[in-house]
Amino acid sequence: MFEKFLNLSRVHKRLVSVFADVVVLFFSLWAAFSLRLDQQLWVPNRDQLIVSGLTVAFTIIVFVRLGLYRAVVRYLSDRAFITIITGVFISSVTLILLGYWLHVLVPRSVPVIYGALAFIFVSGTRMTVRMLVHRPRRRNKEYVGIVGAGETGLQLANALDQGTEYHPAAFITLSKANHRALINGIPVYDISHIERAVKEHRIKRLLLALDANSGIDRKRLLKKLEPLAIPVQTVPTMSELVAGQARINDIRDLELEDLLGRDPVQPDNAQVAKSLYNRAVMVTGAGGSIGSELCRQIIRHRPSRLVLFEQSEFSLYAIERELQTLNQVEGLGVEIYALLGSVSHRRRCEAAMRSFGIETVYHAAAYKHVPLVEHNIIEGVQNNVFGTFHVAEAAIAAGVERFVLISTDKAVRPTNVMGASKRLAELVLQGLAQRQSDTIFSMVRFGNVLGSSGSVVPLFRDQIRDGGPVTVTHADIIRYFMTIPEASQLVLQAGSMGQGGEVFVLDMGEPVKIADLARKMIHLMGLMEKTDEQPDGDIEIVFSGLRPGEKLFEELLIGDDPQGTAHPRIMMAREASMAWDEVEHTLNRLMRASQDFDCQEVVDILKAAPAGFAPNGDVADLVWRNGDHRVAAISQEAGKIRRFPA
């Protein structure tokens, strides 16, 4: 019968609600008179029946005007109860006035008793229906614990209670004073009693809902949650909610930047805004992980125009569509231009810069995946070294004021071609900074970026979801990590600080051991590591060995005496550079070797340059190695095929 009621149309449900309230109000009046007159079977006379009928009719009209019947019982809120209180109070006053005007005996205590009973029955019937609606749905929900009993946690609990997937079973608080309290009927447990809460309430996952200003050490918190071996997930930040980028009940996997163990770098927004506001900006590699985040942050500083330069058609389409939507929704008024092109085409780059009057260039286009560049040496050098050189020369010719290169920690004492090519790109820009002074060149060097296309984090997450194993190259390998927004903020900050030829690096805190990172991800996704001691575990970690060009430890500085800057977390490297004549000579040799497809010569030139390149293996280029140790190349001078021994 109850299910038939739920399947009724909205109009029929309202009619049923009105009929139920009429019955309840008449019963409340009868009960009030019976209690007051001490008559168990009180029978009203004609005048009392008229007063009662008029009171009930007027009360129903008041309820209609107050919108009580428009409220959906399933989502009944505090406002509905205020409406009922208001309606019942007006009904009681009406009973008094009608009794006075029609000269009908209505004892003074009857309206009070009637009002109390009417509120109990009118609100009680709705609460009963609401409970019956939620009971079967709650039975099928997964029980979750909410870590954080503040405003964010309360909003999340309300949202989940109305949803169909999760039931908030307990709050976990970091304040001992709130232990064993009740919030919206949900028990609150101190963090030290979390194991008991998980066991008693059959909690299957934990959701982090920490207030932005809570000041909680998230690293220490996750360390306490890790041994529970149940999934730990998070909800959007308040800034994402305000911007409309997410909803409070959008549950997602834990962001591993929580494990960095340091405060994010905060940029000097005033200085960054001054360098970008109402200026023409171009981002190369705009569709990549760093390039796209740079675009998102740049556009919010309201440049006059933003040029997206990208080789990948789909990546360019995706970031342009996102930025156009952001531009329109927030009313930023930025002109956005999407250009397909390669940084290796100097004339294309120069034409683009001249056409749009570019004043600042952020050069994010590069091949950054170590093994891929190691297997494709010529393309890596062409893109990373000559791509940077061509874009920089185009910037000088087009009168660009500032040029910022996005570099990498792998450029420090590199053991792979990717790192060596990025270090040589830094030397090229330092040489150009000495050769002229119209364009200010600066470089930003940082470590691995969490969540980027080449990051281990999404790889580990996919491997864990697929049931493992998780592949780590070496048990002792460590890396510095930072978030994509943080890296982009540093680039923008450095772009506004550069005076010419500087290499900026970030104080990134302590490096992270990759094997420990993998174990944390396994535990925080609710699984156990499979080891010799725990053969019944879920996910095994397999050490696959270092890949070509990979090293155990990464560094950010070549020298040991970094110079401070105006920003407390940004340093400036003091490192050897090359005069422009030496740079030009190296580039000419490298170009000839690349055109001849002589990979060994390319590696030798990189080793000879002051880049500190010390390869830890033989040439790994796939074409070079698989051509029967002989590579065919077309000679530009003779126009005929020659062969070079590998």
C-alpha cells in the first residue's frame, strides 16, 4: 500500500496529504475537547462542529498558502517544520476567534492542547512517511565514515543522506571534546577510537571532509588512517564548490599531494597579476599537463589575449573548449586563440608571435618521458633543444619581452638524453640572454608532477584497480614531487621575477621513496600488500629494474650554493653557463649529427657540453639498435645514402 502511495502523481499525493491533515486536525480538536472536558467520548454539539469545521478549513488554506503541500516529504527540511508551527499557531488563534465571534463554548486551554496535538500529528505523519521512504533505500547503501565534523562534514552528510549510494554512519573528529556527541543523529568518535567506530558501524570507506581553515596536518592524519586497510577518499574543496567545478557529494580518490609533507608554495599574486594583466601571452605545449594548467591560471589574471600553441590537435581542442567555457562563465573577457604548430618551425612561431603582439611566452612544449626519449634520441633532441632554440629566436625577432622555459630536475647531472637535452636547452637560453638584452630569458626547474601524463601516481592507481602487480623500478628509488597547480604557480612567479638567464628552483621539502608511495596508495585504497610475510595480501609490488637512462636519485641544483630570492620558497641556482659562441658551435655540431641520424655522435656531443651528462648505458635508440648496427641516413651535401656504424 505504501509503495502505491509513492507511485502516485504529485497532484494525487497532495490530495492525499490534504485529506490526511483534515483527519488529523479533526482528531486533534476532538482530543483537545475530550481532555479538557474530561469526557472520553465527547460528542460536539452543532455549534462546536461548525467552529471545528471552519477552523480545519481555514487551517488547510493557511497550509496551502504557506507552501506546505509543495514540500517533498522525502526531502523534508527544518523550514517545513517552521511552516507547520506557523500554520498550527494561526489555526489555534482562529479557533479562539471563531469561538468568540459565534458565541460557542471553547475553553481557554482547548486551543493550547489542540495546537500541541495538531503539531505532533501533522509533523509526525510526515516524519513517519519520510522514515518509511528512506528505510529501504538506507538498507542498500554502503556505510561510510566522515573524517571531519565541521561545516564541510555536515554538508557532506546531508548530501549523502539524500543520495542513493552512501549512508553516513559516523563522524570522525580530531577534537577530543566532541567524542561521543551526536550530529544530526550521527555519532561522533575521536580519531583515537576510529578502529572501534569502523568495526561497530561496519564502515566500508572513509571520506575526508576537512574544513579549509582547520589547520590539520593531513600527512599525520593519513598515517593514522593507513593501517585501517579501507578505502580513503575525499570531497571537493570549498574553492571548487564556489567555482561550480564540483558538488559536495562528488567522491573521488585521495589526492596524493596530501603525502608531500609540506605546505604548497604560495605565489605573490600581486606580482604575478602585474606581469600578466592586460598583456598578450603565449603558451607552447598548451595541451600538456603543465601547459594546460598554466593556461587555466593565466586566464584568471585577465591577459588581453591568450595564444595556445600546440602540436596535438585533440589536446588543443580540449583545452580551448575548457578555457572558452571558463572565460564565458566568469566573464573574464580574454581573447583566446588556438594555433596548431610545432616549436621546431621557427617561422611559424615568429609569425604567430608577431600577429598577436605577444609580450610573454611560457615554453612548456617538450618531450619529458625518459624511456621514450632514450628510445627516440633524434626526435627528443630536435624537440627539446632545437625546439627551444627556434622558439627563443622567434621571440627575440618578434620583440617578446619575457620568455620562461619549463625545465626539470632531470637536467641536473643527467644520466639520460631527456635530462641532457633539457640542460642544453637551459644553456641555449643562458647564451641568448648574454647575446642580447631585449628579451628576458628565465628557466624554472622542478621535480616530478603528481597527476601529470608521465606521473607514477595514475599508473599505480590503474595497476591497483586492475588487481596488480604494482611495478616499481627499484626498491631505493626516490623522487621529489609537487602538484600541477603548484608547479604552474612557480612558473608564473619566476616569469615575473626573472631579470635574464636565471634558473629558478623550488624548495621541495623531503624526497619521496617511490616504493613507500606505492604502499601508501595500496593501503589507502583499502587493500593489503602481498608479501612473503602476508601471502594472502591483495596487491604485490614488483621491482622491474631501472629503465634506460633512469637514476635512483634526482637533484635540483648542480652547485651547492643557491641564492635566495624575494620568495621564501624559491631559490636561484648558481651554475656554469656557456658563451654564445660555444653554444652556437655545439648547436651546429648537434644539427649535423641529427641530420645524419648519427645517434652515437649526438650522445657524444651532449657529453662534451657542460651539461654534466653521464649516461648509465649504451645508446638505446630503437632504430639505431635494430638496424643491424648500421643506420641509413640521407646526406644533405651529396643527396645519397650513406651508412654509419653504430
